Amino acid sequence: MFTPTSLSGDTAQQYAQLADQARALVHGEPDRIANAANLSALVYHALPRLNWVGFYFFDGTELVVGPFQGLPACVRIPLDKGVCGAAARTRRTQRVDDVEAFPGHIACDAASRSELVVPLVRGGELLGVFDLDSPDPARFDVVDQEGLETIARIYLESLP
């Protein structure tokens, strides 16, 4: 049975603890949906000031919503739209301080003000994206980005 623990220390230390919890949570489980669901819940409840955490999976044409925590989301996102599409298209993490200033932003939740999206790429193949939204402008910094990229790697390493 998995039991999350409270995070302590500075932000980098908290992400190290969160990564340990994520590894324990996915250990021995190869199912992509189960692991995406559990990691979404873990991150959503562990980190402050988030209003959406989840996964979108690439179906060969566009991104399709997967497991998440938060309000109902956009079901399909073309690769030429929004922060998620940009992360998938460029295969680079997108950290956006003000989503309203981002060209082509898709407002799935009107409360979102900043966003961080990590592309999920394995062996050169785009599998999807790991998406986090916050109601706070400029919620995510470089330490958040590095910590959440680690969580995304843990997810990818859990897959067969």
C-alpha cells in the first residue's frame, strides 16, 4: 500500500521527495493509464497552487485527454494549438507565466493563469504530454520545471 508523506525543506528538496514517492507509486506497475492516474493525483495533492494536473496522449494526429485531476478538460488538442500542442510539436517543455499572452492558448479552465507542459518522448517517439495549470501567474520556475520533468521521466521509465 502506498502512503504519501508531506513534503518538507526547500523546493528542490520537496521535488526530490516527490520523485521518491512517484517511483514508489509506479514501482512494478506497467500500465500507462494506472500510472498516469496515480501520478496526476500525487502531484495535484502534493504541490500548492495548482488547479489542473494531468496527461494528454498522442494518438498519431492530436493529443487526447488522459487521466487528470481538476475540472473537466478539453478532450482533443491539435498540435498547432495551445501550450500542450507547442510542447508536443517542439518536444520541449513549455513554461508559460501568462497563458493569456500565449498565442493560440486554449482556455480549458478559465481560472488558469500559468502553465507548465512537459512532452513525453521515448525513443524519439511522442507519447503525449504532462500538463500542469495554476490559477497564479508565473507559478512555475526553473526548479518546478526540473522537478516536473523528473516526474515525467519516472512515468516514462514505468512503461514497458
